[in-house]
Amino acid sequence: MPWAIDAPAEVWVLAREHPAPLMRATRALGQALEEAYGPRFAVWHSDELLFGVRDGRLMLQNLAGQDVPPPKVVLVRQTPGSMAQHRELTLLRHLEHMGAVLINSAAAHQRCGNKIWQFQELVSAGLPVPDSLSYATAPFAGVVRSPQVETPCVVKSVNGRNGAHVFLAPDAEMLQSLSGSLAQDVPLILQEYVAPSHGRDLRVIVVDGEPVAAQIRSSRDGSLTSNLARGASAELCPGRYPEGEALAVRAARALGLTVAGVDLLFTADGGHTLCEVNAVPGWRPRMTTVIPAILAAVERLLAGTGAPGGDAATGRVTAEGGGAGGVTDARGSVPGLV
């Protein structure tokens, strides 16, 4: 008969598998949670857990065979790129069915993992997005010759991240000549080029329905993308673009996200359109308001006085506005050592 962990944690950070390093924002969040909750907090990695059904009940174990009681709240900090084959999503769903509240929900992560799925939700909520064309199984060489494709256009993967594999096709001839050279393991998107936002965007961090941080990101070399992972600069600008922040809140709500990083493009009329929404956002150390806001959301959930941005079962909005591998103790991976 399996033995159980004696002192299970109530709050988890769930990170991706070893040896992938934790994002800097995740490390900082874990340290703050450890200071706030001590032994009630643990970091677990997705490769430290087994789950399934035993004797008609859902079960969760570590690789040593110990039963792991589910926590009350899970901060999901798995980067979207690692969820492509639904492995981690299956674990998230399992935790939800065992009673844990996830920030963010499994359904919200699934929607955000595909840019077209995001746009389907955002447009259905009446929010602005650039014109975008994609496909299911049509040959890409035929797609780029469609009269629906207007150039210049931005070409990107439906599940790309950090600005990788994004480029501007200036004309139809260039697009058609490159079509056979593009990686097509997942569908691509042909998206309207928003010229006034070339090389810059507005990133807003939303927590529990409030914009808690904002920054303008700008390319240093005149390139199209403004991701910090690709060398862009950042300028904090909370409150400078209230309409953009309000749009970011509506986008997070439409996707059922409690914590969201919303990227907005600048339009010619001085407004904004939505570029994409991230369910596992990073933030700069200077964004000192983000972690306290997340901790407050966790505390409300533990106290039973709050609800995450989406319903735990569906991810939809309900409110306005020790593993055998890795460094572990009985609670999971020790914060500060991973």
C-alpha cells in the first residue's frame, strides 16, 4: 500500500520538467511564496509526478511511490511551448479534478497555447485583433497564393513564443518564394502588418482583473519583434495608456485568465489592437507590483473569499471587472535549489 506525504503543501508552483531552468519571474515568485507560506508551499516539476486512477479514485504520486495530496492552489508556471503534446495539460486537468484551483486553469492554458484559438475567443468577445489567415490541412504553397493574402504581412507560427520564427513578408513574390523553406510542423498565420507598431508594443500584466504593471517594449535594431528575449528594451509606463490597460483586462477576462501578460500593438489612430495573450507571463524585476498582486490573489483563494479569473472547471469568466528525480524534499522541489 503506498505511503503518503506527512505534511502536504497547500500552495504549489508547478514548473516544467528538469533540467529546464525556471524563468527569473518564476524564481522570484517562488521565493516570495516561500517567505509567505513556509512549509505550506512547494515547487513541483511536471516530471516528478505520476497520476491516474486506482481503486476507482483519482490518484497522484511522486516517483518514489508516495501519495501526494493535491494542494488548494497551484500557480502554473509551465511555459506554453512545453504543452504542445497535451502532456502537461493532462496533469493540470487531473489536479483540477482532484479539487485544486489553478492559476491559470487548464482550459485557459489550452486556449492560449494557440494564437488562432485566442483570436477566436477575443473576437467573440468583441475585442480588436489584426486580420489573420490560417488553415487546417491546406498546402501552405497554395495558401500563400490565395487572393485573401494581402502583403505586406507578418508570418508566424500558431504556437510560437518569444518572437521566434516571426518575420515580415514585404510582398507576395517574397512570400511565395520562401513558402517551401518555412518549417510547417504546425500551421502558420498570415497576419495584417500593423505598421505604426513596427518594433514596439505595449505589455500589460493583469492579475485578478486589474492591470498591475505596464511597459513599452522596443526593438533595438529596427527589427519587427520587440520581445525582451530578443534583445528589446523596456520602459515602464503604468497609467500612461489607460485605454490599452482596460483592453488588456478585457482580453484576460475573455480568455479566463487570472494572471496574464497581454501584448498590444499601437494603431494609426492612437489606439491599440491585441497581438497575443500569454498565460505564463514573465515580468521584469522593476515591476514590483506583480508579485504582491499574485500573493493577494492566492490568499483570497485560501481564505475562500475570492475566485480566480475563470471558472475552475471550464476556465470561463465568472466575475466582472519528492520526486525521485531532481532536488526534492517531502513537499516537492526545494525553492532556491532549482
